[in-house]
Amino acid sequence: MQVRTRWAPSPTGYAHLGFISRVLINYALAKKNGGQFIWRNEDTDTERTIPGAMAFNMKWTREFGLDWDEGPDDEDLPEDLRKGGPYAPYTQTKRTKAGVYDQAIQTLLDNGSAYRCFCTKERLAELRETQERAKQQTRYDGRCRNLSTEEIKQNLDNKVPFTVRIKIPKDRKIEFDDLITHNHVVWDSNEVDDAIIVKSNGVPTYHLAAMYDDVVMKVTHALRGSEWLASTPIHKILFEGLGIKPEDQAQIGHFTVILDPNTPGKKMSKRNDSFRVDALLQRGYLKEAILNYLMLLGWAPKDNRELFTLEEFVEAFDLNGMQKSNPTWDDKKMDWFNGVYLRKLSLDQFSERFYEWVEKYLLTMLPEEEEAFRKKFESLPVDSLLEFARRLLADKPARLSEQLALVQERAVNLWDVLQQIQFFYDAPQSINWDIKQLDKVREQLSEVRAKVTGFMSSLPEDSKVWTHEAWESGMRAIGDALGVKHGDVFMVLRVAVCGTPFSPPLFESLQILGKEEVLARLNAN
Ligand code: GLU
């Protein structure tokens, strides 16, 4: 069997991390089996379509290295995102226009598996209200289920607008085995709604368009969001009406949902921009780290291994590893993965990735992205950091890689790196001496500062003397003379030069700064 999977998003929103995690599974399943991964644009809900959303989602999906083998080739997509393929077009409004679904609709109407519903919007709204008031499940009451041929003809002659509904048979059990959760689900057909499969404008809804496309595009596995589980009996009946044998249908599975730790029990909201697909990249997380974390949200290998490249994941992937319970997003775990990947880079790669991040993600934010970004980092001098990033990119300073080497071991993400190296370039403007890290020397603070400054200026700039050993013995002597711990003396030096109690390793930093700059800072502060 040629495995064919598909990812079929609607262009009604911007991709979030959950989106990428699902693409990843579809991609891995296809690639593992030497099959194809298809992207289908399910844009039949035209009122909710957001122009540009599909291109955005494709661009970022590809950014993660997840490319599709067949997909839309619409003219409104940037050229590099157009794909096409043997079942083109892959955009459902285009397929509708080309009449792809007409025959299927006719078949369903002709064999009585579907019917025209002439109920007005007003009647349906009233029906819904009455049911809601009575605390009943809201559903169609079947009024048009059994119209006579005569009534139908009259309505059609009078051009009464109609939708097409699936005719769910009464008194049946509809059974389904979920490919992901392995749950065996049974529905009582009397509880299943006669869903609309074609809207009054002639455009098919998801139910018809997606199921039909899966069949004609020879999709073998349809893995989709858990919100579609409740519609599965409708789809089963649709297949029956179209005479599609089980072996010709895609096997269907429903993904678990990724829970948001900030709202326990709730899934990661599509409206929360900090989960948007580009947000973590902008915040300086490496794509391979993000991908690796996403691989393990909802899937687990047999051997508890944690680190996978995309190729290794494809190799190890097995649908049986899909987990039944909903995973919860964990920022700390994301940080951990990022740390691992940052530290795996050689220094050259690290500099390269740092510049790439500044240029490609940090400084290319759209205004609305930047606004969200600023909100996220409210407590930081974002403006000054962005300006600093621009300067670095323009100047490409020669000593950057030495500075990066000092922070590579400790940074959580590249945004952290940017903050940690800024002091090399920008002397602290004003220093907050009133910090708890200096509490132990509070009484002798000015004395220690004066002595540290005096000692540092007494050292010749000769590279043999302007070193770790000389500073260390000097600071020890000052500490011993004043009865202050050596570490606290160093803290005074650190704060005076770097402006913060958290700096990259102090000695190496002083070496890079050079005597002149260190003294200028000591004297200024
Ligand atoms: N267009 C559907 C959605 O965005 C796709 C569901 C599916 O994968 O079948 O939810």
C-alpha cells in the first residue's frame, strides 16, 4: 500500500505549535513508509478565510523543514510555495468551481442518502433557540427529510434556496475504531444530526469536501483534530451513500490536544499568540529544538529516547507510539531542549545561527508581531536591545564570536544571548547598587569600590599582567584587608563593569573589554 497522508488546514487562522506537531506526525508517517504527504487547502468556509493565512502557514511549516509533496498551486500564493500534483487543484474552492463534487452530490441525492433542505435561516434559528431553552441538544428536526417529489419540484421551480443534508438512517449503531487513540466508538444513529453537506451557495462543507477529497486523492491515513471525532458517524454514512468501500476509505485517527499549563485542563488557545508558530523562533528558540519538543508531545518512542533530528524521528516513527492522554505544554522542557541544541553547535555554527536569528526572525517582525513581542518582554529594554541587534548586524564586530563563546554554555535562547552580550558594547548607563547581591558588602560598598578601582588602575595593560591571576590575587587582598568575602568583592567589580549581577564569566569578560574600557566604567560608576 502506498501510504498517503494529508494535512488539510482551513485558512481561517495563523498556525500555532499544535499545527506543526500534527504536520510532523502526518509527515513522518508518510516518509517512514516511502509515501507522500499532501497539503490541501480547505477553504470552503469563505466567510472565515483570512487572506494570506494559508501562505503564512505554509511558509512557517516549511521553515521547520516539513515540506509537502503535493499541494495548492494557486496564483495568489508566493511562487516558491506553489506545488501542484496529480490531483490538482488542491484548494477546495477551486475544486468546487471545477465541479469536482457535483457528481457526488447528485449521487447522494439520487440514492436518497441526502436531501434538499428548504428551511429558512429564521426557522433554523428559532428551532435552535427553542432547543437551547429546553436544554436539548441542538440539531435539525428533519422537517425536509421526507418531502414529496412534488414539493421538491415546486420549491425548485420557485427558486427557494436550499442546502443539502445527509440523511442519517434511524435506529442504527455506527461504529468506528480510532487509528490514534485505538478507541472503539459506537454511536446511536438517532443521536446524529442530519448535517449540512452543501451550503445554499452550492459550496460543499467540510463533511463532504474533505471525505470526498480523501477518497479521490487516495489518502490512506486521515489524522485530524479531536474536534472532528463527533462528526465521524456523519462521515461513515457519507461513505456508505457514495458507495465507498471501507478498504477505499482513509483510516481516520484523532489527535490528542496540547494543554495550556496556564489554563489547566484547557487546550492551547489559538488566540494566544505566544503559541503562534513564529513566536518561539522570534524569541530565539532553534527550530530543531522546537521540533524535537513537539515530536514528544503526543508521541513516545519505545525506549524513552528524547533527542531526535527530523530524519531520526521519521526513522523511529511508529503510529503505535501515539499517546492517548493529552500532553501539557511545558516552558521548562522547551528551554531544556533549546539549551541542548544551543550547546551542540560549534562556535562557528553558534555565531551563524545567532546572526541568522537576528536577521531572519528578530528584525523581520511585522508590526503586530512586534507589539506582541514587546508585551511579552515588557520588563526589558526592548527598544535598546533591538537597536543593538541592528547595530551588530550592520557592524559584524570581530570579537563577537569570543563573546558568544562566553554565553553559549548558559543561555536558554538567543534572545538571552543578545541580552547577555550587550554590555560588551554598551556601558551600563546607570547602575542600581541597591540590589540584594550586594547586601553583604552594603556597609563597605564605597570603600570596596574605591579599592577595586585603585587596584585595577594600578595594573599595567601588558597582556601578561592584565589577567585572571593578577585580578584574583588583587581582589583577595582587598577582601582580606576589609574583612569582605572574595566573592563579594568580585560582585562589586562585576556590577560596576557589567551593570548587572548576572554576567558571563567575569574574568573572560574583562579580558575582552580591555583595561581602558574597564577603567572607564569603574571611574564612571
Ligand atoms: N479543515 C479541517 C480543519 O482545519 C481539517 C480537518 C482534517 O484534517 O480533516 O480542521
